Amino acid sequence: MLKSSIVQQLQNIVGKDSVLTVKEDLATYSYDGTTTWSHSPDAVVLPTTTAQISEILKLANENRIPVTPRGSGTNISGGSVPV
């Protein structure tokens, strides 16, 4: 679970509506097309600019938080499940 201070910093970067932390919102990001396993992320961040991505990755690196990038959301290959 992410500290509330980290969630706040993420919200400062991308806006409150672009940081998902509610269980029901995270469910969509917890599985892929294989359906044999899943893992819920602590948060989902929806950046819209390269500057936001840079700030998010800087924050994650400083706090040793793993990041699982996600592309278009087909979720067929298993690469976007946050384990």
C-alpha cells in the first residue's frame, strides 16, 4: 500500500482524478488475457504528458516504488499485471 503522502504527490503531478486508488477502479488493472492469475496495483496513475511521466518516474525512483507501464490495454501478453 502506498503512503498517503505519495498518493498526494502523484495527485499533485497529474491531478486528483488521474490517480486511482479505490479497489473497484484498480480491478481493471489487476489481470490480463491469460486469466490464470491477477494482482491488484496499489494505485494507477494516468499521465497525459511526457513531463508528468518523468515526474512520476522520478518520484517512484526516489521512493523505490516499482512501476508497471501499460500500453493500449489489450492485456493479452501478461506484461501489464503489476507483480
